[in-house]
Amino acid sequence: MLQVSQLNLPVDHTDADLRAALLKRLGVKEANYTVKQRAIDARRGHVNFSYTLLVEVADEARVLKALKEDTKVILAPDETYVEVKVGQGGQGGQAAGGQGRPVIVGTGPCGLFAGLLLARAGLKPILLERGKAAGDRARDVTGFWRRGWDFNPESNVQYGEGGAGTFSDGKLYTQIRDREHRIPWLLKEMVAAGAPEDILIKARPHIGTDRLIKVVRHVREEIISLGGEVRFGSRVSDVVIENGVMRAVVLADGAVIEGSPVVFAIGHSSRDTFAMLHERGIPFDPKPFSVGVRIEHPQRLVDKMLFGKWAGHERLGSAPYKFVAHCDTERSAYSFCMCPGGLVVAATSEPGTVVTNGMSSYARAEANANAGFMVEVGPQDYGQAHPLAGIEFQRQIERRAYEAGGSNYHAPAQLLGDFLAGRASTSQGSVKPSYEPGVVWTDLREVLPESVIATLKEAVPRINKSLPGFDLEDAVLTGAETRSSAPVRIPRDPVSYECVSLKNFYPAGEGAGYAGGIISAAADGMRVAEAILRAR
Ligand code: FAD
């Protein structure tokens, strides 16, 4: 089988055009192919589809010889993910192992996919989740967005089945290295669990909140069908440690659950759990993360910026963008978690704080595009040397956002033109903010550190050079966007994945500092599960 990449065709090409381009490229009369990946290449005002194809031809060796200078025509690499079996030993075989049931704290992508692998290997894992099952959770979350007063600290955008990504754009791409081919495996599992098939071929696959909830439920049902358990409303509030080994977790209702081993896949927002683990002597290293605002433009404008005359073409869908601007402030501003045709959402998990993020449905059909407009901050900004200082830094910004928004979960917002001119906004312009329950027009200098404000301001004209129209005066900035990644990392052994100073304890996923995004968190869950299986 051959792999042919960078086969570029215009937006309105037909299947016959694609076949003809392939035959011409290979210099053959006949070939069978399947699409491995299709990317939209929208650079320098030109929009193309760029294909990677898997191709069967009659005389592979002759074609390869004839095209030996063409690095885009190669033998197709084997991208099979090799499942790890119990007791396989190998690199991860030094860990604690044990023979009891594994306990996994958290049912985000990390916990769920760790649970799926362990369940398929017959280990009957117990998954503990502080939030509710997806359906009940959705009612709490949408109720809070609509009404604004009934925030539930245990059932929100961060906590509950599926974790932080359940109410999201469901972007399923990542820049992590994937030598073991976990990502294609994950995407296939998601399709088997109800995700749209196009995620297998799109270069930037996305699934949307509506489809993601189905996938999450499906994975849970499989874990249970294999003898595992998924317990909602089960907040882990303490741990039992004996002689350098984590033996069990303690739930808020006092129940003690032994784990062999214990995986913590708690995400980046479980601040009370971080504090408890720190008190119990778990090591934490502070790490940088990013803060900023959500910026909203009309999606039609973004389509025009990226797709030019092809804007609105049904094959292209809503345009995504991505940018990074290096500034004289010696910081960079960059786009984070861009959601084409999406909504800005209230994403807090702590009372008295306002946090923004973005989500969309599979159709990406809302009027506005939004993205985090972020600046990296690090331990030098946190104002104290405590390992959890980054969390406190984050919390202070979120509290200021809550106060600036009127102390009722409305979010502070400003028009981009006013932000650049250094004056408070007093009313909406041509872009209607999508954040629910609502926004309060203000001056975001009340909320964000001066260094972040200065970097965002300097970045706008720089970004405008590559995305003309980005500096739209009526674009809406809503804050505060603070939950970009975990402000801490729990050090773990790079081979066994156990915590460096505590046996039987596996810190995993985004909260432990080893992932950022749905797919990378799920892949980290797989890595940890594989290490556990090798150690049995
Ligand atoms: P999480 O998903 O955060 O899951 C952790 C789980 O642990 C939670 O369910 C929590 O309730 C539970 N938990 C925490 N503490 C305890 C405890 N003490 N006891 C029991 N349970 C506990 N990423 C993308 O790749 N693409 C996107 O489009 C995207 N959009 C996003 C949109 C939004 C609104 C948000 C909030 C995030 C988005 N992300 C996106 C980021 C992505 O969701 C996270 O990177 C990912 O979910 C991290 O996975 P995780 O399993 O490590 O942690």
C-alpha cells in the first residue's frame, strides 16, 4: 500500500478530479484509493483541499522507483495501535502493580479511556466522579447559563461525566507525538461510540457537544458491561497513605475505597482536591499557564478572512483561525481553543468566580466565532513561592471578573475598540455577545494583570496583519479566561508513570500537568493504563 500526500485540489473539485490527479501524480492508469486525511489549506488567499490517500497499484515497486525523489509518495506506514496485555512486563514493569481493582478518580477523557483499557483487560475498574451523569449534568449546566443564579459547585462545565470537554467544541486534534498510534485508535473508538465518521479523515476533526455526550455515555456503558463501575456524586475528599503507598481513597460521605492502583485524573480545576493532596504530602511543581479573554467576531467576517471568495461554501463549513503574536512585552499572545460558529460559555467550578470558555455543536452554526485570546503567565507572576500559588493567582482574577460582572455570574465585557483606546465600554456594538446569563460592559483592566493587558493590546495590530479584520472595533472581549491548563504538575516517573514519591498512585491527564485537550488527555489515560497493565 502506498501513501500519497499533499495532493491539492480546488474547493469545488469532483471525485473524478481527485482520481485524475492521483493517476497523473503516480504515472499509472489504474489505482484504488481511500482517503486517509483531508485538510483545508487556506493560505495566502488561496483555498485548497489537501489530500493524503492510501493507494493500491498493480506494481508498487515500479511506482516507488520511478518516484523515488518524491517524498510525498511512500510506502504507507503501519499505524496500528498494539494493545498491552496484563503481565506483559517491559518498560513499565517496575511499578507497584497489585492484584485488586484499580480506582480511577475522574471521568474526563483521561479517566474514561484509562478505564476503558483496564476494563477490556478484565480489571473491573471503579471510576469515581464528583459530578453527575451527562444528562443530569446538562440540565444543571444549561439551567445555570439561562438563569444565572443556581450555580452548582458539583455539577458544572468542569465537573461531571465526560469532564471538562463535554461542553466544548470537541476539537479532536493535538500536537502531541504519537509513536504508538493511540490517536487513530482513539478516533476509531469514538466513531464506534457514536462520533461522526468524518473525524477519521479530517485534519482538524471536531465533534461538538451534542455528539460528544453520546460518545461519553457509550464508553461508560461499555466499562460497566465489562464489570467496571462508574459512580457519580462521589467526590474523593481524602486518601489513605501507608508507608509510602497510596492504599485507598476516602469519599466525602466517609466511604473508604481501596485501589490497586489509584489513578487521579481530576482535571485542572479541582482545587480542593489539589489542596488535599498537597496536605497529604503529594509533591507539586508550579507551572506556567495562560490567562486572557474570549474574543468574539461575526463568523461571517472570519470566513471572509480565511476563505476569501470561498466564504460560506458548504464544503468548507465555518472557518477556524489560529495565531500567535510575539510582543515587545517579552510575552506572546495566542489563540486558544478557537470555536467557529460557537458560544462563549460560563465555565466556572467555584462559587463567586467568573470563568469563560467556548463551545459549539457539531454544526458550528452560531453567529459568532470565539477564541481564547491568551497570554502566558508563570511562577514569576504568582507573587508567592507556594507550589499551589498559580491556583491562587488564577482565583484572584476570576473573583475580580465576578465582581466586575456585578457579582451574579454575569461576565465583564468590553468592545475591542474601547479596550485598545483604554476606555470602559458602556453598550453593545454590532456583535452580540453570546455569553449567558449575560455581560456587563466595563473596563477589563479591572480584571486582568497589567502585563496581560499590555500584551493583548500590542498583539492586536500584529494579528491583524495575518487576519485582516481581526481588529474590528465592535469585536467583544469577555473575561476572564483562566482555565487554559493546570497551574501545577505532579511529578511522575517517566517510565512507570507512578508518582515519584508515592507508590500505587498515578497522577494523569490535564490536572496532573501531562495533557492539554481532549485527545491528549485521553492518550495520557491510555499510557497510564498500559503502564498499570504491564505492572500486573
Ligand atoms: P477533565 O476533563 O477535567 O476531567 C476531570 C474529572 O475529574 C471531572 O469530571 C471532575 O468532576 C472529576 N473530579 C475532579 N476532582 C474529583 C474528585 N475529588 N473526586 C471525584 N471526581 C473528581 N479540549 C479539546 O481538545 N478540544 C476542545 O474543543 C475543547 N474545548 C473545551 C471547552 C470547554 C468549555 C472546556 C472547559 C474545556 C475544553 N477543552 C477542549 C479542554 C478539555 O476539555 C480538557 O483538556 C480535557 O477534558 C482534560 O481531560 P482530563 O480527563 O484530564 O480532565
